[in-house]
Amino acid sequence: MCCGNDFNSSGFFRPIREIRGKKPLRYKIVFLGGMNLLDVLLLSLAAVFIIIGIYEIMAFGLGQAYWAIMLSVIAFFIFSYRKRRKA
């Protein structure tokens, strides 16, 4: 029903398109325009693993946190590769 990735002038809220001439009754919140589910998941995983890695570095040292930092870097590289390939 609702297509497009552009924001309107009022910010994050965009009305759902009219159906058969009726005015829209609700608004759809658009935060990540142009990103599909896999892109959102990859970026979220990168953020989660970097937070876990920072905690592990503070608590146990870099050696114990290496796995979390590397998973974060890999997820971010895959996300970046997918975004460049689409462009």
C-alpha cells in the first residue's frame, strides 16, 4: 500500500496513502527508508556486537573481546558491501 522512501516536510511521519478516496486515519513512522529487513538486521547485529565487545574489553581485556569485535566488523562490512552493491 505505502511505497517510496522519501520523507515529507513534517519529519518522520508520513500518512498512509488514501484508499478509494478516503483520507488516511493513521500515520506510518519511517525511520530507515530504503533499507530492507536484512540490512536492518546486519546493522543491528553490528551495533549489538560492538557494545558487547566494549563491555568485554572493560571487564576482561582485549583478548576475551576479540570475537565480539570481529563479528561486529564482519556484520558492518557485509552491510556496507550490500549498500554499495545496490547503488
